[in-house]
Amino acid sequence: MKNRTCAAFLFDGFADQELALVMAGLNRTGTMLLETFSTRGRTVTSGSGLRVMPHAALSSMDPEDFDLLLLPGGAGGGRCGDQWERGDNLEVFPLIQASFGRRLVVAVGSAILSLADLGLLDTIPHTGPGTGYFSRYCPEYRGFASFCEQPFVNAGPVITIDSAALVERAHSMLGLFDTLQEIYANNHELFDPAC
């Protein structure tokens, strides 16, 4: 089986939990190689403070070199706010357009705004935080009739994922983390390397 490549766009403030959960899902059925890139190929810091050195710069990305383009959302709040909501990350728009129809494009959370800005969601079924959200940040949005209130929508060339669905999954993982902390607090000898 041929390995497939996922090209993931990274930028200061990207939602690393969205990237991690989507990649975990992709790798459940086979091997998906992750190729990360940023606008200039320089280190970026995720919304949670994780510093990441991408594999490549945007200028070297070509749809012929990957099978899937992954656009994680931004981590709202914080010092940067959400780049997609502010209308930043415009540099990646030509790659999105070049990939559309040739490669699978997966947009998570606020990254779905990039597809709305480009008019790609006008007639394609998609999900997201709601039509009011799209109207607020994309005055040109015309996809009202194509919007679906679902955790994710697979529309052929585009998969959109509502970040709220991923957050629910992350909360269950946090519950596991809380349980492990409780076990550690009550039975620390179980985790003592000297035992």
C-alpha cells in the first residue's frame, strides 16, 4: 500500500489539538505521512504554546506533492486571537485554490472560513459553527442552503469539521488525564521509578 501524504498548514496560533486529532483519525486506517509547512518555513508557535519547526515553506508546496491539504483552525483568544477570523493567512489561498478539485481539502474549525472566503462553499455541503458565524466573518458567504449542522461533512473534494465535535472528543481525553492524576495522587508508588 502506497503511503499518502498530508500537507498541513501551520501558523502562529494554529490549533494544535485539531491537527493532532485529525492526524490520529487519518492514521487509524493506514499510514499517512505528515508534511508540515508554514508561510516562510520558519518555526511557529501553536495556540497552546507548542513551538514547531515545519518541514517546508509555502512557496515549495505543490498539489502534485501531497494527497490531502489540512487546514487547522486557529486557537481563538490569547494574544493573537484567531488568524482565520481576522482575515489573516491569505498567503495560503492560492494553494487552496490550486488543490481544490485535485486533492482532498480538509478544513477544521475556523479554517473553514478560508473556503467560504474563496466561495468554495457556496454550493458544497459543509459544516462549521453556524451560518451566522460565516456571515459575520465572510460577508460574501452564499452557502446558507448547503450548510449542515453535523460534526463533519464529507463533500467529495472537501471535508469540513466543526471544531466543537473535536473539543468533545478532547474533553473525554481530559477526563482520562484527570483520572490518571487522581491515581497518581492516591497511589504515587505505582508511578515511582524506584518500585
